[in-house]
Amino acid sequence: MGNITQKPIYKIRNKLFWRRLLTVLTLFISIGLLVILTNFQTNAITQNSYQQKPHPLPSTLEKWQDKTNSGDYFDNIQPTKVGYLIWSSFPVKVKIETPTRISEKQSQVWVNNVLQTIQEWNVYLPLQVVENSEVADITIVRKSPPLQIEPGSKIPRARSALTTYELYNQNNQNNILFHRFTILLSPSQTGEHLQAAARHELGHALGIWGHSPLQTDALYFSQVRKPASISSRDVNTLKKVYEQSTSLGWTVVEKL
């Protein structure tokens, strides 16, 4: 993921606590389980194990035309070891986990805010909200992301959201390589800032695995006072991503 805000928390003076925390984090990094600086999960996959080729452009993106010639920020998008994180089977199934530690009314407001961002992205890629977690391609949860410690600092920083992915293959489907995402949205986010976080993270999960340098884009790298809607540059970038090669959706040549 991509978090769009990071707020420092108070310093804890217990040196033993920090020593233990740093030891644990070092272990996580060494085994590849910690989502590092960019908050993007890496996967221990060798690129030569998979074929990479493009999929047909989704019809929604094929029809998209930017009459404003706004450009894009495709150069900032990070391909992974399996290529670009492209969906090839539509609609992409999204599961919203209903919050349980707040009132029923608050829970419904939270779900409605997330639903709104799904509807916004649905214009550009077909999405379907599902109830069954087992079939979900993207799962969205109201949960605080793990604290982040930046290089050169011992102070953990809170983050408002986090998006991670995992790869898997199913032998009963011609050994095709798939991926799925988990989005964590901090309980501290409400209203338009919750929508901005969900919009931003969902953009990552749909394939924009990077950030925009402009505040007017939904995938801008930091939180702003007035959150941006999905811009033409966001969609231009998404379209260009879907013109690229990927191993996802193709048969695995060698097993993981």
C-alpha cells in the first residue's frame, strides 16, 4: 500500500521495549513479512519462473478517452517480480468486512463510505461487492495498520491505511497464477478522509502500484486537507498499466 498519512506517536522511554521491538522488526524484514518503506508487500518469487504477457484491455478502459490530455504518472508505477498487478477476470470481487467494535449505526456509515469509493472505481473497472470472503479478490477491513519505523529513526509512526497482496495458484485451474489484496483502513479515519483513504488504497489494489506527485490525483503520496476525486491522470495511468505485461492470469511455468 500505500498509506496517505503518517502521524508520529509519543516517544516511549523504555529502552528495553525498543530493543525488543527492533529485534522483532529486524526478524520480520529478514523473512520478507514486513511491508517496508513504500508499504508494498514483496514476494519471494523468481521472475524467470513465470511467463509475462499482456491481457486484452478491459472494455471500460478501452473506451476511456481523456479529452483534457492531462497526462499520467505511469513512470512512478512499480512493476513487481511477476509484472504489473493486473486483473484479467472481471468483475473484481470486493469484500467489505463489517466493523463489529462500533455501534450498528457507525458501522453502516463506515460501510457506506467505503461503498462509495467502490462505486467510483467501478466506472473504470468492473467491481462486484460480495459477502463471501473466500471468493473475494480484495478484502477491506477497518483495522489499524502495523506501526512503521522509517530508516534512521527509532520512533514508530502510525499510518492511516495499508494495502498488501499475496500470490497463489490453483492446480485445478490449469495452474494459473492469481493474486489477492487486503486493505486495512485505520479506525481513526472518518468522513471524507476515510473515503480518500479507501479511494487511494483501492487504486493500488486495482493496479496502480505507485504514487502520483500531484495533489489533484487520488493516488497522491500524502494526505491533503481537501481530498481529490479520481482524476483523469489516475485513469490514464490505470489504462497504461493494463496495457503492460504480467504473469497474473497466465499458467505458471514453474511452481512457487
